[in-house]
Amino acid sequence: MAQLQVTIVEAINLKKKDLFSESDPFVQIYLDNKNNKYTTKVKHNTKNPHWNETFVLNVLNGQDILFVDVCDKDTIRHDKIGSLEIDLRDLFVKCIFFYIQKKPNIYLFFLDNSDKWYDLPATYGKSSHGKIHLVLEYQPLII
């Protein structure tokens, strides 16, 4: 088991989904359970929202993908602006390698992080629906 801290910092150039105004974007993140989603606040009438919201997810063995959905809040049905899947295995491996190297000093606090901009590809990957800035911090729990 481990903990994954996800900070949803901001997004830029989000594709407009509303006809007469800018989008009202929010972000949902989850691992493999769509019933356990973490959701940011809605930012109204913008294609360049700033959230700076942090969520802590408990990660079980085998949960290797972080799902990220950027949506436009509407009264009847929310429109999906873009989605991405982030493979967490590289983050896991870096952290485990660091732990193995430092194991004699068990008192050390260790984690690995990733501070990146991710593209929100359009359907079939032909264009972009914007970019999202995420900070991922991973820490295995040692029992």
C-alpha cells in the first residue's frame, strides 16, 4: 500500500464546450474505482483555470493508472473537455529504488514526485484540448 498525493495546479487553453460562454471546468481523478472520484471546485467562465487543490489517494498493489478527466459543468449534463491516463509505475519504481539505496537509514522520509504539464488529447489524438499541470507525490507505506 502507498499514498499518492495529487495536486491539480492549473490548466491552459482548454477547449471551449459552451456555445455562448467559456467553459466552467473542473477535474475528476480516480484510480480504478470510478465510484471513488476526487473532484476539484468548478472555475466559472474560463479556459485557463487555477485550482491548486490537493488530494491524497490510497494506492493498492495493482493500481498503476491515475485517470484524469477535465469536464465542463453544465446544468443538465457535464461535457468532457479531455481525459488522460497517467502510468504511475515509473513514479513507483523511482521511489522504491531510492528506498533500497537508503534502507540502512530507515528514519529517512522518502517520496518521489513528478511536476509536469500533461496534454489533453482530442479524440483520436488529432489535436489538443489544452494542457493540465499536475504534481504527483508518491510515498510507499512501510509496515
